Amino acid sequence: MEVSYEKKENILVVSVKGEIDHHTSTLLRERTDEQLDKICGKHLLFCFQEVTFMDSAGIGVLLGRFKRVQGLGGRMAIACAGERVGMILKMSALTSLIPLFSSQEEAISYLKGGRGK
């Protein structure tokens, strides 16, 4: 798994490439929390365009980050999930808490206060 972080105003954009599973989820969680602290971010966007697999450990990472961002008074979104990962997100009902967008631009607009899906 490869992860890159980018700050866009008060949004932390986390771009993930590869698999999010029980082997990689701890690292993703820890680094994302560190980056949120570092930039004093309020909102969080996960870009999953290049995620090839995600299991329940990945869902746990997302739920934990969602709770953390909510505690900061922020919002969280997911963008560009492929068909397989999108299906997992929908089947787990995670999309009822965290909106899923087809583009990063739509997700950023939502995080800046725009309307969700």
C-alpha cells in the first residue's frame, strides 16, 4: 500500500494505492491521524481510485477516522472508489455515514459546505 497526503485548505486529502487490509490498516490509521494533527485539519477526504482491495479492517479505519473528524466538527468523504471497493462500502452501509463521490472535486465541494448526495 502506498499513501500520499495533501492539504487543501482545511481538508486533508489521503490518496491510497493498493490494498487496505489487516496488514496495512494500522499504518494507514496512524499516519492519517498524524497528518490530521500536523495540518490542524478539520475535514478528511479519502481518494480510493487506486485501491484494489479493502476488507473489514479498512472499514474500521474509515469508521474511526469518521468519529475523529466528527469530534472536530468536520466532515469526511470518499472519492473515486472503484467498482469492487464501492460495492464493499455500500454493502457495509458505510455510505450512509460517509458520502461517496465519483470525483475528488465533488467531494471537496461537499467538504467545504456544499450539499451531500
